[in-house]
Amino acid sequence: MRAIWTIAKMSLVENSRKQVFHVLCLLMLAVIAGSTLLSIFTEGVKLKILKDLCMTCILFAGAMLAIALGATGVPNDVETRTLYPIIARPIARWQYVVGKFLGTCLTVAMGLGALSAVFGALIYYYQARFDWFLPTAALFALLEATVIAAVATALSTIATPAVAAALSFMIYLCGTIKVGYFGGMLDRASSGLVRTVGTTVYHLLPNLECFNLKAALVHDDAIPLSYLVLVAFYGVCYAAFALGLGAVVFKGREV
Amino acid sequence: MTPAIKTNELTKIYRLPGRRTKTAVNSLSIEVPQGVIFGFLGPNGAGKTTTIKIILDFMRPTSGSATVFGLPTTDPATRRLIGYLPEQPYFHKFLKPMELLSMHAALAGLPRRRAKEAAASALDRAGMTEYADTPIGKLSKGLTQRIAIAQALVGEPKLLILDEPTSGLDPIGRRHTRDLLVELRNEGRTIFLSSHLLSEVENLCDVVAVLKGGKLVALGTPDEVRSSSTYVKISTAPIDDDTRDRLQFLGVGIERLSDSTIVRIDPKNLYAVLRAMEELGLPVIKIETERESLEEAFLRLAA
Amino acid sequence: MRRTVSAVSTGFLLALARAAWAHGDPHELGHHWSIGEYRSEMWFQISAMAFAVVAYVLVLFGVRAWKRHGIQRR
């Protein structure tokens, strides 16, 4: 465990110095701050649009950070050969992969924490009370990013950073419209082969839409606790599975 | 005593595009005794780095096996006994040496309190205490190399695998490193050294192995690897091409310098060559006997 | 720097546009917690992953046992 935590800390320090982290966080902060200039709407609608926009920022920032950092961590270490002194230590390959993944998640959590804090402050300013559902929504946005980070890290153990990032982005896009759109498209597919391949891909893709609690936050809807527990459990299982696959692949990889 | 490193018919074959293969290591069987400085030599592409990578479990052999102190190299716990210095080490530039070494101490399995002490001790041994809090990005190549040596020492490993340890070091740094390696050897540690600086290897190593094309071509002390025979070296005046051709007909080695000529001969041909030189009107400036250096042995064996 | 900013901005605008398509339908409103398909798909994937892990572990133990048996016979 100590080895994993050591690598995670190193990864966190390294990631927090990357340009993409600062650019994303600053851009999203700018959008969140800029969303306060929606004075053309009445107060009630303004608050809804503010929540929608800010939550979109948080979800987007989490996903993009997870992809950008997760897809480049391992390949960068291999390319610069910083990997060699690390894996020459008495640590297993899977500990290294998990450590890198954890570092990515910590960096994403740091970024989302900052954005959520600003978001929360804005809501308090406009509603004169704190929205207690916001931490839950932000937490599930982080969980979504965790799943994407696990996929990106797993892909990075076999692919170059560009390929891993591109594939992760495609999986992210498809995962956010999986049940709503792909499901319907598959039902309408005529060819048996298309349906078989499509169904296989459909069941492999992560169900990212279920982590998006934006609608509940905006419209003050209640979500059953059992659903939230199921989504959290699903997120942990999928992330662990993707990471496990990456660890198995990296174990056999020659460096 | 269990050898520090033992390889048994170690073979590594790479698959290349187009169904071609390349044999990087070919049935290599060596035993590195404990408590020695072992020189691992060979020209570029001889299989040295591949062998080191197999010992460190960066890759698996196609066949054969390797052990470290009798333990399988495939077990991560075995690497608790190893400190590794890669060729051209690279570390994150924003890290400070103390932070880097503390991280490696933690990875080596040392408890938190001991990790900081171990890091400080390793820095001290590498002569880098004054740079403990300077970001690595601000250090020169030579100083970074010394940090890398300190990194290999963290955790008090029984076996040190060093790939070009004096690369980038100035003469003071090289001297410091040589003295450190001798000190470590005297403490009972084993040093497995891969280097192209044969003059250093000759003075430092207790045992050397020479690789060529993935195969072991020589193994023994530097004295044993060098040819036991001596040769005679005659210094004379500069010669023209015609004289050179006539001398070479006698089977001698000729080295033409700007202001002299060196003729190398087998001692049993000395009088015949001296007679020929007298007939050619060549003066004899100096005659001395010499033994083959390790570099000459290396060129003979591996070139 | 410019490429990073352009990529981030484009992606963000796409994400925003996606949100703007929602109207009326629970699918498009994002009320996935009231749609049974989401739950059933999650349970299906969790079961499939558990099955894959158990199968992998069994195969791993089986291969190791077979190798050990092969060595003993020799």
C-alpha cells in the first residue's frame, strides 16, 4: 500500500504541474464566473441555467482531466525512462499502475474540488442558502471521472498517449449517450452481424450517463438512495475492472 | 556461497517485423560471486543491457533463467536486494534530491523514519549533501549522475547494478565514484558494472566478462582475460609507405605517429626485425616489452 | 498552449450543445433514475465483470496446477 501511495503522491505532484490541468481549471472557472452575467433572464431561470452550466463545466472538466492525465502518465514514464528506477524497486507492476491511476484521480479531485467550491459559493449567493445536493452531484461527477481515468490508464498501458487519449475520448462520448441513443439504434438495426457486434460493444461501454445528476440538481428532483448506491457500486466495479485489465496487460509488457 | 547473480543458458530472441528474429542474448551462463566488482563488457548491441533488463525483470527471457542470491528474478521481493543505476538516468526536474531519494526509500520498503535517514545517508555517500534541496532541473549532468548513484544506494542493497556509472562525471567525480565502489565492495556488497571506459574497468574490477553477439567470449580476472603473452615495442623514426610495406612483410604491427613509428613484434622475432631495420637504415630509439591492455584484449575478443 | 485551449473550448461547446437538446422526454431530460433500462444495464455489466474475474482466477489456478503437475511427473 505504501508503494502505491508513494507513486500516487509523485503522480499528483507531476500532474498538478501540467499545462492541461491549469488551462482546464482556469477555463472552467472563467465560464462559471462568466455565467453570473446571465442578467437577461429572470432570477428563477437564471439560477437554473447557472446550475446547468456550472454542472456541465464540472462534468466536462472531470472527464477531460481524467483523459488527458490518465492517457499520458504511464507512456510518459516509459518514454522518459523515469519508469526504470521505479520498477527496479521491489514493487509489482500492478502497484505502479494503481499508483498512477490514484494520482490521476487525486489531481482530478483537486480540480473538481476547486470548481465545486466556486459553484457552491455562487449558489449560496443567489439562493441565500447552500444546496446540499451539490456535494453529491460533484461526488458523482468525480466518480464518472474515476471510471474514465481507469479506462484511460488501462489503454495507456498498451497504446501511445495520442491513441489512448483518442480512444478514451470516444469511449467517453459513446458512454454518455449509450442507453439513451445506442440502445434505440441497436433495436432498429436490420443486419444480424451489426446487431451482434453492436450489442457486444454496447455492453462493454461504461454507462456514464448514470453519473450525471445535473437534472436533479437543476430541477430539485429527488433521486432514490438505492439508485445512488447502485451507481456508486457500479462505478467502483467498472473502474476496478478496467484497471485490473490494464495491470494484467502491463505485467506482461517488456520495457 | 550463493552467487550474487547466476544465469543459466539465458537466451533472449526478439521478433522483428517480417518474421525475422534477432538473438540478443545467446545461452549466457555466468556466475557473479558475492563481494566482488564484476565488469560486464561488450561492444554496442552485444546484449549487456538486455541481460541487465532480464535480471531486473523488465523483460522475460525466451529460455533459461536468472537468479539473484538464489532467488528468482521474477519475484518483486528479490529486487529488495538490488540497487539499480540506469544508463542516462532521468528524473522529474521539479523534484529535489532529498524528495527523490525519500520516495525511493519508501519504494524500497523502508519505514518512514528510516527512509529520511537512508536518503540523507545515500546523499552523503554520493557527496551530494549540499545539493539536497536544489531542484534536479537546476543540476548539471554530472551532478544528476551522482544523484542517480545515490538513488541506487538507498535501501542498502546487497547488489548494485550500475550501467555506465561514471558517464558525464568530471575526473573528480569519477575518482569519487571509483573510491565509493571500492568502499562498497569492501563492505561485502557486490557490484555489477557495465562500462565502456575500459581503463577504469581494468583498475576497478575483480572479474570481467566480455560479451559479443549475445555470447560470452571471455570470463575471468582482467589478468586472465588479457593475453598472457608479452610483445616487444620498438620506437623508430617516421617511415614512408614503401618501408612500411617491407616491414609488414615480416608480420609486424605498425603504428605511424606524426614524429615516430611504433613497431610491435613477437619477442621471438626481435633479432630478425632488428636486422631488417638496420638494412633499411632505421634508427632504434627505444625498445620495451609490454603486455596487452584490457582495451586491446577487448578489441581482440569483441571487435 | 493554443492547441490545448482550442481543444478544450471545442469539447466544452459540444458538451453544452448536448445539454441543449434535452426537452420533455425523461431520456432527454436526463432523468435516468426513473428509467429501468439504466438499472438493468448496470446490473448486467456488474454480473459480467464478476463472471470474467471468477473465470480468469479459475483459469490462472488451473494453469498453475497443470504446470506443477507437469513438473512433478517429470
